Amino acid sequence: MATSGTYVTEVPLKGTVEKHYKKWRSENHAIPEAIGHHIQNVTIHEGEWDSHGAIKTWDYTCGITYTF
């Protein structure tokens, strides 16, 4: 079953913009360690972590567990 739509939330961040950009751009695998109560897992299926067009699966919780 495919899920479509937009999920928008605000998360307070501490640190520099560069630090957070680096995490989102090339260190997605570290995000569950930082906010494991929301994002449980990030898996790469095709491409590299920091390559454009890479296919990733994000397992997250918003009330109930979803996979995006």
C-alpha cells in the first residue's frame, strides 16, 4: 500500500545550520540516533547516501508507525 501526501512539523534544533544540513544531506543513517522517538530507521535502497536521486525508506512515528 502506498502512502501519499505531505507531513509537516516543526522540530527545534540546536547547533549550526551547516551541522544540520550535513546530517540531512549525507548522514541520514544517524538521524534515528538523534530523534529515535520520531524516526526509527532510514534504509538506502538505491544510490549513495549523499547522491541525488537515491532511494531511501524512512520509518517514522506520528501517533502510529508509518513507512515513507
